[in-house]
Amino acid sequence: MDIVTTDKPSIKRHSREVSHHKASLRRSTKGPLDIVDLLSIPSSSLPPQDTNFSPPSTPLPTSPPTNPVPPPTQIDITFLTSPKLYHTLPPPLFASSALRSPNPTSNPSTLFASKNYHAAALASASAITTPPSPLPHHLFELLHIRLASLTQLHHLPLAIEEARALEDVHSAFYRVPRPDDNGYDTCSLPWKLRMLVTRLLAYTPPDPGRAGDGVRIGAGGGGGGGGVAGFYELARDARVEFARARSEEEKGLWKERARECAWGVVEALEGEGDFKGAVGMLKGMVKREKNRGGGEVGRGGEGEGDRTRRRLVLLYVRVGDVDAARMVLEEIDRDVEGREVLEGLVKVCLGDWEGVGDRAAGQRQATGREDTNLKNNDAVRMFYAGKIEESVTLLESLVENGRVDRETIFNLATLFELMGERGVKERKEELVERVLEKLGGDESVLAKADFKL
């Protein structure tokens, strides 16, 4: 994928005042991502922390629920208000996007919620750096909007560089005493900011020796608590907070966050090419779901066991182990949403294009709707079956109906090239105009789209 880069400004390292609060020590624990262990730990046996944690050898971020009450902040975070930390953004990708951008001094939360990410990034940086400095909890909220907006705009190198200004988001520096819990401390950073920074710092830079390689999630090489180690640190805190929770609602929140950390580890292992480790992680998650009966339902409304098996099928397909993928697929209930898509994917791996077509037609008839993903999959099947014109017509119908995503755009641009006709560039430019007309310059799609111009 294409990454917009700019020259990095020199950033003067900040100095921090050492907190006089004695933070609890850390040590590594067995299976901090194991939900079973999380549920069974009594508060009296919670593990301390390890300050010398070494990391072991993949729609981007969504915001998990925010903390009900902002944690107290007794640390000096004025270094985060320095204008030197925040890059000058490249102009919006399309002119129409610039025309619709409101005043950057508008409310950053409103701009972000309306998917106007370029203006949200500008407004949040302005609010952070303009005196008087915002209160700590508001500053952290603005910082999250800034980094999330950069991510949505596909400016990952900029987001990663700015996230590094926080350094280690899991360190004792950010921990403060809990006003309602004698002897314990808590992290002053909101969970969603810590999760976002951990994900950003897990991204590894492209390998110059690999053509077309882009920024990808992995173990992370920039320090600052990213990568696999960072997700384990987050999971440790989720275990601690779960044990301290006083209501079932709060327990459910921290349980969901622990699961989110487990998925982060899987993504990081996949990103760094450790597919064996990712498979082992997913198989362990499936086993624990079996031991619990697999009846729990996650935020997506599906059983966690089925969700994990679906990811495992995709991973086995990615590494070419079709037989293992088929075995895991047999364990997924027939009525689970998405199962037929996976069955079609396995047929693709076996070269059964007609079988894939029959299954796609059955899916459309069963659901009674023309799903964008189904049509993209069907278009790819038509291409491999030699029906290029039919494939183009199918995808163009999505654009005309305003149902556009970056996969549709990329597939159409690729088909234009493979058709080998003259005027390929003109057809791509025409596609840009049609997409702009249908979406009105929606930056969430356009910034990530690849028209292959």
C-alpha cells in the first residue's frame, strides 16, 4: 500500500520529573492473555510488574469503551504540548476533500465523528499546542483523535513518529495512585490511547529490498512499549483491573479488553511473519473456548470460539495449509455468518472456480442482498475463469450504486490494467471522478484507496 511520507523534523527529547510515588514492581506472569486465568485470579494474589520486560521473538483502530471516570494525573506532561512534536500534514488527497474541510479550530471530536479526518488532525494538534494547555484528560483525548485521524488518513509513518513522543506508555512514569484503592496505582493514560499507541508502535517499516512492501504490523522496532510485549503489558493491567472491578458490567469491560489484547498479539505475530506463533496462539484460544463450552458472545455478537476459528482458517489458507483449514472449518457451526465465505475461499485454493460461483449465487439467494464483499469475491472468481468483461461490469455496478470501498477500487484499477487496452490511465481518472461523485470526498475511503495512477 502507498504510504505518504514527509521529512521528519528534529525532535528534542524531553526531560521528565521523577514521580515520588512508589509504583508497584512488575514481573512476567504465565499466560496474561488467558481469559480463564484472568477470571480465576483472586485480588490478593495479583502479580506485581516487571520493569525489564523483553519482547518475544496483522478497518485500523477502533476505539474501545472509554473509562467512566478520567484517572487522576500527577505527572508533568507539558512536553506533549510542544509544536515540534506534530508534523505538517500533506494536503488532502483530493481537491473536493479540501473544499469540504471546515475551520481547523472546530471541535476535534465532532470532526472525527463526521469522518473529516484531515480537519480533525489539524484541530486536535492546534488544541494541544495552543495556550493555555488543556487539562490532562482532555489532552489525552485530543492526542488519541490526532493519532487515530492520521491512521485513518493512511499517514502511518507520521502517526508512528508522533506516538513515539509518549515513549513507553506502560512505564511507571504514567502510573499514579488510585484515590479509591489504598496501596495500588493505575495508568493515567486512557485505555484507548494506550491500545492505539501499542498498535502503532507494533508496525514495522517497509523492507527496502522488497518491492511494493508497505508498513506492516509486527513486533515493532521503535521501542516505547509496542509490539507483542506491549500487548502483554496491556493484558496484565486488564487482569489487575478485572480483579478489582466491583460490578459485573465493569468486569465484562475488562474481560473484553483482555480479549482485544490477545487479538493484538495474533496480529503482531502475523505481521512479523511468525505464522507458527500466530497459529499456536489461535489454537490455544480455541482450546480454552472449548473448555468453557464456547458459549460466550463477543462485541460482534458471535461466539468467541467461532471468531477464533474463522481467523485460524484464514491464517492456514495464508500459509498454504489447505487441509488444516478444512479441518478447522468443519468445527464451525453451519449457521455461523461468514462460514460459506470461508468455504468458498477453500474452493478457490483448490482451483474449483465453478464451485465458488455456485456457492456465491447460493449466498446471494440465501441472504436476499447484494453484499459488497460477495460481489468482489465473485468478480475475482470471474476473472480467474476468464470472464474479465463480466468482472468489470459487476464491480462498476457497485460504484454506480454508491457502494464503494477500497477493495472495489483496487480491483477495478487492476482489471483495467489487465485488460491491456489503450486509455487505461483515462479509465482510472474517470473512476476517480465517479467515486468522488458518489462518496462526496469521504476521506475514510479515499485516503486509503489505491487507484493505481
